[in-house]
Amino acid sequence: MKLLSPLNLVRQALKIYEAPESVDLLDAAAKIGDLGDRAIPRDLLSLGVKMHLRGVLNTVAVQCNRDWVWPYWIERQFNPADKSFVPRSHALSHINLTHRNWTILGVLGNSHRCVVDPRSLVTPWPEGWSLDFWLVIGNQLHTPARRTKVKQGIHLRYPQVKTQFQVGGLLIKSRVFAADINNEGYVLQRVRLISQSPDDQSFKFCFSVRPYNPEGISLIRQLEFVQNHVWRVNHRTGVILAQAPERVFCSDLRQGDVSLFLHSRDTRKQVACPVGMATGLAEYAVTLAPQERREFLALMPLAPKKEAQISISDFASLDYEATGRRVKQAWKKMLSPGTELHFPNRKLNDSFLANRAYLHTFDRGQWMTPGVLTYGQCWIRDSAYMIHALDKLGFHQQAEEKLLYLPQRQTKDGYFSFQEGEWDANGLALWVIVEHYRLTGNRELLRHFYPALSRAANWIQRKRVETRPKVSPHYGLFPAGLSAEHLGPCDYYYWDNFWGLAGLQQAAFAARVVGREADAERFCGFASRYRHTIEKSLERSEKQAGFPFLPAAPYRRIDSGAIGSLCAVYPLRLLKPDDPRVLNTIKLLEERFLIGDGFFQDHFHSGVNCYLSAHLAQCYLANGNPRAWKIVRYLLKRASSTYTWPEAFHPITKGGCMGEGHHGWATADWTLLLRNLMFHEDDERLRLLPLLLPADLVQGHTFAAYKAPSCFGRVNFKLFVDKRDMQLELANDFHLAKPKSLVWRLPFKPSKVLVDGRLLPHASSDLNLDATVSKVMVTR
């Protein structure tokens, strides 16, 4: 019913409030990018409305209560003396635009997740409240959010966030990790206080329940402290304190933040705040002798629980160290089958180890989500990249669990429905399912999927031919949509159509594998006509521009959205990397949208986008262009101290400015980029260390890949660099297919090459080796 469409509802509201001039502005905005009534998917609309309503609450609550203790991002973004300051002007909605950075933690086998911000603020529930800790020394309050010098890192073998800072003669260390306790998920925060003063020190330590998280206000209407150990938040068990506090105080918005009552001796164990801004304080008196330490432990369930579901006696004798060891062993067991990569650069190694583990924190059981706070929903686009990363890092069982869920989201007509108007969905689903087969050779699983694959391919064919009229540049393409919303307003995106074309090719390949030759021929015919349609559309764009390039859509000039069309190179390989259209597009993007060595996405994100920068690096890699390493170094330098990336970060402050603060797609593409820089498939060849640089050839440097899946089988090799010689040892297991050759491009012309002890005559910098080779010695 048209009257109930979002745009018409807004029009009616504007007319009721007698704002006819605003109706004209709305209608003009609706016409940009062919915005129809169904142009904005409902889940995106819901996400945006919720985000900005929270932003309105942030604006009203924060600016009138600047004497409160706020999270790190607000302390900086609302501070006019800070470079992260954002003026408010007439903007009603004030959201986190400067420090959208956090780290996601979770329990293996449990779908619930929590986040830790750059100052160790813990948010145990999605969109929920948080737990902070403070020190009161004399008359001065010290909070992590207000500290400028704080160190934060991640345990590289399992996700544990470590934060520390110094306050005078005190060293404060926070450790946060998630664990399974009594078959339920909890996040544990231990704060250790270490005296480094030559004198005794007396002060107060506090845990505080806060009505906000790294995105803004999160309502706490009811807060009470029970059983001497438990904070109940909105009638649910929220925090269990291992040590009973000496004083507890609760406050509401009218009375002010509990930080204003630090020097009071009063106790108040419960409060109801109709606005939803209740705060709580659990206080401990501490005296430390020189070199003495004291620890405080808080546990938070990863899902809201009624009081009857929690037995405090279970936590009275909790062995924190033993719990940590058990969690570490569980992660070790989970990660042990996975790919191992070794680079000479320590930070590059650490980033790989951390992000290999992080992939599993985005695993929610049947599906994967790209985040927790901003993006807690499942989108096939992000999921496909993350599932593919699991596959390429050797976690085939976990990938298979997600793939088996995909047909459950398929409608009767063959559409993989995750989000309205997501026209790339079927191509993504077909691609990731068939790529799983290429990496595993699991023919029976492919047969299981084939009915869904066939329906999906037929849907692509039907959907694209709906587009009219025949004389238009978009004829035969998918309808206009907002599929890859980082590309701009609704349009006939080549991104969608390249994915659709790749999906048909994958369906044809799958049909041949399972012996459905007639289907294979039919899908090949669909794909051939589809490719011809795309080529004709691109020719019109090229004719108008006067040179070959890949715009985002038929009616678009060069803009940052053109980055999406490079999916034809990575990961789909529909176009050759040295195609003039590809090279010209890359050059134009370099000239206009690179900041430093990162890709600045002008549409919506208005920041340096991490996964799109990685996509550009993959295109450089495909062309043998060492500029890929510049992007790697740029992104590595701008990773958080826990090796996470937001969806996009501010080009000047480097803080997260858009989307999820710990983004799953960015995590996936980082690991895929490092894997492909170590080795990657190129048609029937396997390329080893394809962009080795002269600067890498330092005595003692080692490159290695072990247990690494490929479409040929397992890849295992090690390169050791000596003073003048390099030794490459290979123990590959090509059980799926034998590569035509192993290609190793050297950054110099060798003076001598020995292959399995035999001298290679006329050796060049491009070594083409037989797949059975086990040792190569190269002398510079």
C-alpha cells in the first residue's frame, strides 16, 4: 500500500506539520539515484532510524550533563580542546564519528558477543549498558576514558584484551576475556592494581555500571544491588562482583551521575530512572604497601538472565587463572587445524594471528555477522567474504556449517533473501558455495546444494531480464538497488551484475561436476548473454567518457563507487587484471581517492575504508604491482592496538568514523590479502611469494605457509634467506589437482639456481617449477 511506504509516511508527517517546502526537498532527494518506495531496504532503514534516535538522545543527554563520566569517544568528541571535537550546531543527532573502535570477544560455541572499547569499557550485551572502573586518589577521580596515555593489546593465541595505564605510583592492568562457565557464556574483567611507590598508598577503587556503550546512551531504567555481589540491570542479572564492595550507591538522571557522590558515605542499593539513565557504583577501600598488588574481578553474563538462573555460590570459588588456561586451551584446539603464515615483520605476523582468531568471534552458529553493536544482523555480502576466509584458512567445518544455512534463506523463486533488494545476494551465495567445493573437493556436499544452486541461477536470469526498456544503457542488468550500500544511492550497479555473472558461471561449473550437462549448457548460455549485455553497457559508458574504464553504474562518471566494479578482478576474476578498463579505473581512483595509501570512500562512509583498500591491494597483486605492499603497511599502521579495523576511519584522526568499530569484512579481507601475498592460485598455476621485495631479502628472514588450503590441495613451504643464498623448501600435498607449474618471481636475476640439487640452465627472475619440486636453492 503506497500510503504506508516510508517516503509517503514522511510526506504525510511534513504536511501535518505544515512544512510544504520540506516536502519538495524530500521529493528531490528521492529522485536522486532513482529512490523508489522499496529502494531503501527495511533493515537498513531500521538501522538508520535507531542509530539516529540514539544520536538525538546522545545530544540531549550529554551536552546538558558534561559533569558526568562519559565513554572515551564522548570525552574526546565533545571536548573543544581535542582534535576529535565535532561541533553540534543544528544537528539533532550526535553519534560516534571519531572513535568507532572496539574489540569483539566471545565464547567458542556460543553465539553471544561483547565488546571492549579502547579504554577497557566492557559492554556485555548488544546495544546494552557497560561496566567501567575508576580510581579515587585524594579528591581526584581517575577514569580510563579520560586518560591520554593508555596501552592496549590483544593476546595473540586467544582473544583477551589487555589494557594498562599509570596513575602516579600505581600501575593499573585490566584483562578482559570471555569464557564458558557452567555451560553459559560470561565476560570476565580482572583489574590488577600494583603499587610502584616507595610509600604506602591509600585510595578507593570502584566498579561503575554505566547507561551507555561505544555508540551512545543505552537505557538503564531499573538498577539494584542484591546478595552483596550482584548488580541487576533492568531486572536482569548484569554484573557479579567476586568481592563484596564496602559501599554501593545508585543514582538517576535528576540527581546526577554517581561520580558526583564519590565522597559521600551514603548507601543506596536501588534506583528507578524513568528516563533510563540510572548509574551505579561499587566502592572498595584499598591500601597498598610498596610492590603490593590487589585484584578485583567482575563477571558479566553474555545474555541477560533472571536472578533465579544465577547461583552466586558457583562464582565464590571461581579460579580465574584456571579459567583463563581452559579458555586458552579451547582456542588452541580450535585454531590448530588452521593455516599458519609467517612473515619476517613481527607486527604483520601478530596481525595475522589476531585476525585468524577474530574470524571465529564473528561466528554466530548458523551464520556470521560483521559486528555486534552496529552490524549485529546477517548480510550475505559480509558473510560470503568471512565464510570464504574461514575456508581459505583451513576451517572448512565451520565454513560448511554456515553454507548449510544458506538454503534456509532461499525463497521459492530462488532468491537468497537476507536483505530487501540485495541483488548481489545470489551471486555471492553461488560463489562462496562453489569455492568451498574447489577448496575441499567435497562432491557430495555440492550435490546436496545443487537444487538450491540451480534455482538461484534461474532467479538471476529472470531478474535481470525484467529491466526495461531495450534501448537503455541498463537494459538486461539487474534492477536499480542499494545492494552494496557503500557505492552510493540506488543505481544499476555493475557490482551486482558482475556478481550475478559470476554466480551463473559457478552454477555452470557445479552442474558439470554433478553430471548435469544440460543444465551446465543452459547456465553457460545465460552467462554468455549476460556478459554480452554488461559489455554493451560498458561500451556506452566508455564512448561517453572517451576512454575505457569501469564506472560504478551506466549513468555514473568516475567517482569512488567505481571501486565496486573492480570486483570483476578481485575476487571474481571475470576481467584480466591488465585489462585497459581495469588499469584506467585503478589510475583514476589513485588520483582522486587515495589518502596516503588508503582508499577514501566518498559515499556514505566518508572515511578510509579498510576492506575496499584491501580490494585495491588485491588488484595490484593480480597485476604484480608491489604497490600492494604500500596499502598493507598503511593499513597495518592504522590498525588499532588490538589489530582491529572499523569499517572506515577518519583520514586525519585515524579513529573509526563509520560502521562497526571491529568490522568482520575488514578482518576477512586482511587475512585473505596476507594469504594471497604469501601464495595464490592463477588459473592452473600456483604463485609463491608473488611480490617478494628486495628489502625483504635480509639474512635470517623467513617466509612460511603451512596447512594452507588451495584449489590444488594443501600448500606447505618455507623460504629462508641467508647472506647470498635463499633456500625454498616445499612439502605440498596437491591431492585435489596438480598445478601446471609453481611460479616464483624473484626481485633480481639469480646467478645460480639449483632445483632438487640439479642446476637450472638459463635461470631468469621468473622461475617456473614443476609441482613435484621439494627444494630450490637460489644464489644472488
